[in-house]
Amino acid sequence: MHKSAWEIVKLARHPKRITSRTLISMLFTDFIELKGDRLFRDDPSIIGGIAKFQTIPVTVIAEEKGMNTEDKIKHNFGMPHPEGYRKAIRLMKQAEKFNRPIITIIDTPGAYPGVEAEERGQARAIAQNLFDMMALSVPIIVIVLSEGGSGGALAIGVGDYIVMFENAIYSILSPEGFASILYKDSSKAEQAAEIMKLTAKDLLEFNIIDEVISEKDGLHENPTFGVNELKDKMTTRLKELRTLNKQTLLNQRYEKFRKIGVFKEGDIDESNTNQSDL
């Protein structure tokens, strides 16, 4: 059944859709959470630690929105502060030291935009993660669970294998924000979503992600179906990535990201763009 981009946005934000903590419990065993960035404090918006994927020790890093109101407030609705990103890269470097693969789970509307986050170096923390993740010599698998919002998602989104659930979104900003800029009217978010190319299908066509994980009835109704498919895909891909020597792994990651955004003149279909709206 075909779904519009806006319908997918609503499914990605469904209040009963599973969050990262639930996905961790379904994918991994023996998860031990590790906290703090060793500079300021622990940020509950990002949870991380060590676990086992089947029998393989891995490091898991995930953005967590929370399920109920109290939980959402605790996790700042999944909007990390810079200390969250610094915690993430600290755990990634620890994973590299002990030769553990890294699994990241993206689920955020975006990095926290508050004054205190800017004062503590939000932009630099995101940029540093992008820089450092490109050079990590262990396999990195990235899972886009629900929302992947802008730099807040990219800061844990550099990987060798990037998968996205069928009803997830991944974009430069929210449809509401896009509509506010393009149309000067946030109520046109539905219209904006259709031209943003933010669905898993769109991103697969652009080679930004590597695979789409089907959901059947949706992660809010039947998460087991999609998670089982994800497990199978991860098992196969992780086995392949672990056979690569470090230099080959780094070269392939570099080439993967260098190709993103490459296009030839005439590739863009402008038939869906109404110039009067711009």
C-alpha cells in the first residue's frame, strides 16, 4: 500500500512507536549502560554502552526520546546536548581500542537548540563526531529508527552500512521547519514533506542509505516483524565487514560518503516544483 510522505512522517512520530531502548532490548543481550562525557555531565538523550549482538561484543549508541511524558522530559524528547555527542564519541573510541563493532541508532527531531547547548559547543561537538567517525577503524552500522533530524542525526550517522526502517524519515530539518523557510507558513508541512525526499524509499534511491527494513503493520503495532528482518540483515553485513582489514574498511567508508550528493546536470526532475511557491 502506497503511503504519502506526510503519512510516513506521522507514522515515524507515532506515540506508540518503539524507541531506541526497546530496540536495544530486542536486538542485543547483556547491555551495560555507560554514562558521562568526562567533561560536563551525562546526557540522557543519548544512551550508550556495551552489549552482545548474538555472540559478538559490540558498542551500542542510541538517541532516546522516551515513551511517556515523564520519560520524554527526562530524555529531552531525544534532542541531545553537546555532552551527549561527546559521550557518544568517547564510547566509539573505546570500542575502537577494544576492536568492538559500533551500532548506532538514530531517533531525534534534531540536536537541542537551546542557549546552554550553544554555549557548550553544540556545533563543534557535532562536527568533531563527523570528523572522528570517518577515521574509526572498526565496522559501524547505523540504524535510522524513526526520525533522523539534521545534524542531530548525522553526529552518530557516519557508518559502513546504513539501514532505515520503512516508516522512518531522515532529513535536513522537520517538514514544519522547511515549510516555515520555503513558504513562510509552517502549516504547509504536508506539502513540504512531499518535496523534501525524506522517506526511506527516497534515500535509498539517492544512495544515502543501503537498505530499507520493512515494517509490515508498523513498529507501533508489530515491532517483532521488522526487528527480526533487521537482525538478519545485520548478521550478514556485520560478518562481511569484520572480514575487511582496517585500511579497506576506511577506504570504503570514505568512498561511500564522497559519492553522496554527486549528480549530473539534467538528473533533477523539476516537474513537481511549482516556481510560484518559491
